[in-house]
Amino acid sequence: MHTMTKNPKTITIIAMLLAQGLLFMAGAQQPDSLRVDLPTALEIALSENPTVKVADMEITKKQYAKKSAYGALLPQLDIIGQYQRAIKRQTVYFDEGFGLGGGSVDPSDYTQEELQILQVLNKLMMPDPEKSGEGIQMGRFNVWSTGLNVSLPIVMPSLWKNIQMSEVDIRLAMEQARSSRISLVNQVKKAYFSLLLAQDSYSVLRKTYEADSINLENIRNRFNQGVVAEYDVITADVRLKGLIPNILQSENMMKIAELQLKMLMGVDGEVPLKVVGALDDYEATMFNAIIPADTSLIGNSDIKQFDLQAEQAKNAYEMQKLQFSPTLVSSFNWTYMSQNNDFRFSNYRWDPYSMLGVTLQIPIFNGGQRYHNLKQSEVQLYQLREQRKDVERGLKLSIRNNYDLISKNIEQVVATQSSIQQARKGHEITLKRYETGMGTIVDVNSAALAVLNAELQYRNAIYDYLAAKADLEKILGYDIAPVQMD
């Protein structure tokens, strides 16, 4: 019987593949690698992820906005400086004598000397209109003024309501930060479990490849001895080569999952990462895990945000109603003014001017703007109520779906555990039958394929269980401490 010649190209590919896998596994265990388990990954992500940092900064931003709202109730002080240049001075016209002469003066009320003075003032201050028809120009070309303006709101309902709205904004920012943490924890868990799944799948495929390589070598030896046909060697070789694409794909998935986990953790992609644990570790505790039974959505972040947004809309509605209310503002002004026709500052004379006042403003009509704004706020309140109902229905459906997935995956784990044992036992029997000449290579390959599929299904079932449980915890808002306000 002729000896079958090995393909050098195939041997080179297999050697490179195994070397690459061994280098990857060895590199993952380098001393300078970042070793992380799930709690460590969550801790690093919650402290380093940019999304969480931005959400925390938003809380600080809203706290400053609240302080700004309180500041509107305090006195407002402004120092004013102004210069005006008259291009053409104002012209004024006076009635005869400013009321000091003509028919408005009763001669019996004044002495003779006083009447003479009034007549002189009348001529000086009110010349003959026919001779001075252009009136009198008043003021000077340069007007300088500087002073202090102070205003204080006494009755301003909109400002008080704005403070309440700022407090709701802070609570909403805190809830949004909490939501960011919940989403991040969910993403980190699923990325961590995905990496474990990829590593376990790669390990299973690599062990299968090693076992099939040994099996192929045994079949070649038996072929050289004339015990088996060349068909058996070809079939075993084809099966071995068929594992290579799956190994390469699992290795690529492992790299992608690792990069995704690093991104969520806020770790540089070049840092070597070693994930501690395997999916088998979770199988031992999944039956003892307590599945949340509270489906009231009391901890759900989306519902809480909708409630806070509804409170915001209600405050906005009340704010629009307060636009119909009167306002009362006090003001004080102290000003020094100088008027000159030149720029000789040393000769300027500065005269003080001050005023204290109170302004009462009662809204009457502004084209219906306040009314229509009020109606917009009413529509927004109705929209939020309807949207909340829709979101709540969707969340309850998701909870029910995740409960079903958890139950199904637990059953699948139990079933695949039994199938793995049976598949391994069947594989051993077919190998013995083949060695004794009672079985065929097709039976051996089918049994080996059954073992491989059972191993992969078992780990996929554990991953699906962990992912469904993580999604359920996200919906219910579990395992996240509330954000504390400074």
C-alpha cells in the first residue's frame, strides 16, 4: 500500500496557527498584564469611563445654575460710565414768560419792585417770538456721566418658581448620571462575559484541534500499516482543516471583545489585559443566584427621568401662569454728570444726581403670547403622560422577556451538561469501534462534532443567562448606589 505524502503548505499553516495561539496565551499571562475580574473591571470603568465623568460634571453644572437662580433674588449693582457728543443741540420753545407775565400774573399779588423784576425776566427769558422764532438751544456738546445703579426685586413670582425648576434640574442630572452608571455596568458585564465566551470557545476549538491532530497522525500510521483506507486519512485531514477558520474567527472575536472591554473601562488599547475566570465558574453559582422579583419599576431610571421631566413641565406650566402676575422692583440711582463744550477735564464741574424709586408692572395684554405659551405647556404635560405609559408598557414587556430568557437558559445549561457527558461517552465508543474495525471514520467525525457542538452550546447558554440577568438588573435599576450631591 502506498504511503500518503504530507502537504508542506498545510503543515506550515498549522504550525503558524498553533504558534500564534500559544504566543497569545503566553502574552496574556505576562507579569505586566492588567489582571481583572468582573468587580475590578466595574470599579475601573466607573472611575475612568468618560461618559460617567461627563454625567458627574453635569450635576456640578446644574448646581451652579441653581446658585445663579438664587442670585437673581439679591440686589443687582452696576457701575455706569457714559459719554455723549451732541451733533446738534436741542432747541426748546417757551410760552410767554414761563407763566411769569402776561395774563397769568395778578399785579395786586406783587409789589412794584417785584413787578419790575418780573418784566425784566420776561424779556430776558422770552424774547419777542417774531425776533427769535428759532427758539433757544440748550445744553452743551459734551455730556459725561458716571454713577451707580442698584435694583432689587421685591415681588417677582417667576424668580421663585425658577429656583424650584433649578432644584428639579439637579435631581434630573443626578438621575441621568445614575442611568449612565447603570448602562455602563450593563455594557461592562456583557463585554466581560463576551470575552470569557470568546476565550472559552477558542480554548475548546484549540483542544479539539490538538485532539484531531493526534487522531489524524494515528490514522496515517494505520494507513501506512495497511489497516485503514486512504479515504479515512483524507476525511480526518479535511475535518482538521475545517477547524482552522473557526479557530481564526474565535481568536478574532476574542481580540474584538478585549478591545471593547478596554474601551468601556477607559483603558488604553495597548495595555495587555488578562481576564480572570471562565464561564464555568458562573455555572456553579447561577442556580443559587437570587433573581429580582420586584417588577414595580420603582428603581427604573427611565421611569424616574420621565417623572422628573413631568415635574419640570409642571413647573414650566406654573411659570407661564405666573407671567400674568404683577411684579414689583425697587431701584436706586446715584449719578455724577458734567456738561462741557471742550475737553479741559481739570475745569469740569461735576453735579450729583440721585433717585430712589419703585416700579410696579401689571401685565395687561401682549398679543396673546402668554396665553398661547400656557397652552403649549399644557400640551407638553399631556405628551409626557402618554409617553410614560408607552415606556412603562415596553419595560414591563422587557422584564417578562428577560425572565423567560433566564428560565430557558437555565434549562438549556442543564440539558447541555447532560449532552456533553453523553457526547463524550459516544465519542469514546465510536473511537473504540473504529479501532476494532467495527466503526467508520464518518462515525468518529460525527461523534467528535457532537462533542464540539455540545461544549459550545453549553458555554453559549451560560453567556445568554448572564446577559439576560444583566439586562434585567439594568431595567430594574439594581446594584447601583445613588449619586450623592456635594
